[in-house]
Amino acid sequence: PSINYSFLFMKILFAGGVTAGHFYPIIAVAKEIQEMSKREHTLPPELFFMSPTPYDSRVLFENNITYVYAPVGKLRRYFSIANFFDLFKTGIGVIKAIYSVFAIYPDVVFGKGGAGSFPALLAARLLRIPVVIHESDSKPGRVNAWAGKFADRIAVSYPEAASYFPEGKAVWTGLPIRESIMHPIKEGAYEFLKLDPTLPTILVLGGSQGAQKINEALIDSLPQLLEKYQIIHQTGEKNFKEVAGMVEVVLEGNPNIAHYKPFSYLNEMALRMAAGVASLVISRAGSSLFEIASWGIPAIVIPISEEISHDQTKNAFAYARSNAALAVEEKNLTPHLLFYEVNRLMQDEEKRRSMSEAAKAFHKGDAAFKIAQVLFAIGQSHEA
């Protein structure tokens, strides 16, 4: 879009759910907006984040983003008396959002999806404030499917998602991810993570909360895997003690126990170092897929079961169709199958090379920049 940056000042309201998959893409876009403002020597836009929780107050503070509280209830797909009470919670959140959005009166609202974005998007609709949304999954969630009917522009992570929105509105941008996380670090990684530089490395990511089924299958296959490979395992904070106890039993007396490196959580530096040395990643099918793609690392993707999340299953197979990964449904996951697929890929260097190239092709490194451009252009037209 064509933007006149002269004397540009605006307010931008971000709205999203309560997960890392919603929060960190918003932060990536916010950072790009601030960098764009610096490059063009304009007054920095005033940024706000509306959600039921701040998710990470420190990150909001560091990025000069003002948190605005708006409660929202959960709409469950199954019968529950809690649905009735949560309707009132959502109603209160909408009233609060209308008041707050009117007080702020942003030039544009950016919705990242999830129930947490609903109050802000409805308020923007009622107050005739322009809306831009981003859809993380290959099939839109309920809030974005609704918001797509009136949004000015729609950004999608997967090309398949565009077909669910009005023709001509959706653009395949990929998922905005933090610039710093895109760049793996190899120098010093073996020393920092206490790894053996002579062994191939496999990185297992269960998400910020971990993945019990993946953890269990991995642990049962460790005696075989550790004969050839070393494992960096992010267990999830809530599962770390349980995993440590299981590993102690499974690897008791095993001479290769030092090849297993468990972490409850990998901070940004540790994650970049792990990515710098990994030959293969085992992961869920959330927003981490886009980080893996940015690293250009082949992957085995194991989505959360379809009964719990339809989104992850569709995401996993959409990513696998790019030839960057192998998708394994959780119901089919066994220690034997996990070991077999890991071994098959690790022994086929040419296959991993082609998967790496496919991952790099899937990655769109300018997603945050493209979305920031659109927000500036739409916000400017509203400001005018």
C-alpha cells in the first residue's frame, strides 16, 4: 500500500486470545510498526493490547504497549452449564470493550483471532473503526470467520485459509514471528547446551505446556534413539518432574543417558542455539511450525488429537503437503513408529535436504512487515 508517512500519528489496538500463538505474532507486528516509524522519522503510534489477560506484562512494557482488560467467556463445543455463565462474562466484556475502544478511538484494530479478540472486534464494528485480522490456522476459527465478513483486510498463515474469506480480501502473508527467533545460533551452542558435537541432534518441542503423548512415546523409545542421536527435549514446565521420573526408570544404567538433555522450557537464546545444531525437529502443529520453517529444519509434526483441536490436524497436514515435514496423527503414535520415522529420516540425508528447502520456501519472513504496512495505510486513511 501507498503510505504518506509525513506527520503521521495514529493509535492501533491489537486484540487476541490468551495463548502464545496469538500473543507473540502481535508483538512481532508491533515491533515492526515501531521500526517502521523510526525509519520514517514519524511520531511513534500509540499501541494498545486488549485481551482477558496481558499474557506477558513484561513484554508489553518493553514494547510500549498499553494493556486494556476485557473479559470474555469460553464457548465450548460440548454441553456445559458453564457456557450459560460465560455468556454473561462475554457480555460484560463487550460492554467494557465498547467503552474502552470509544475512549481510545484507535485508527485501526488488528484482531489475531480467538475468543479474546471478540469484544474488541465487535466494538470496532459498532464504532465503524477499520479492522484487519490475521488467521493462524489453515481453517479459520469462529471469531475470525465472523470478523472476516466485515474486516477491511485479512492476512492468512496458510494459503488454504484464503478460500474461507470473501474473494479479494485475503492475502497469504504467513505468520508474523519475532525477528530474533528466526536466526539460529550454532557458535557456542554445543558448549552452552552441553552437547556432543560428534552426534546428530534431534530437537523435541512439546509447546509451552508440553505434550504428554509425545513425551511418553519419546521416553519409551529413548534407549534405541540415544544409541545414535542426542535429544534436546523441551518437556513443558508442568510435565518436567513427571518426565524426569520416567526417564530415570527407563534409562537406569544406560551408558548413553548423557545424550538426553531435558529442559522444562527453552528461552529465546537456548531455543536459537538448539535450532542451530538440530538436524530434525519433533513438534506439535501450532505456531511453532512457522518458527521451524524459518529455521529450515525438517520436522515430524504430531498434532493434538482431532477430538481436542481440529485446527492442529489440518495445520499439520497442510504443512506436510509443502514437503517440509512428515505428519503423524497422535492416535497412531507409538514408540516403535516414532523411532522408525526418526531413523528413516536421519539416515536419508537427501530427503532431509529437500525437506529443508521446502521449509525455507514455505517460510515468509516479511509477514510482520506486510501487516504493519497495511495497518499504517488503513490507519492513515481513517485518521484522515
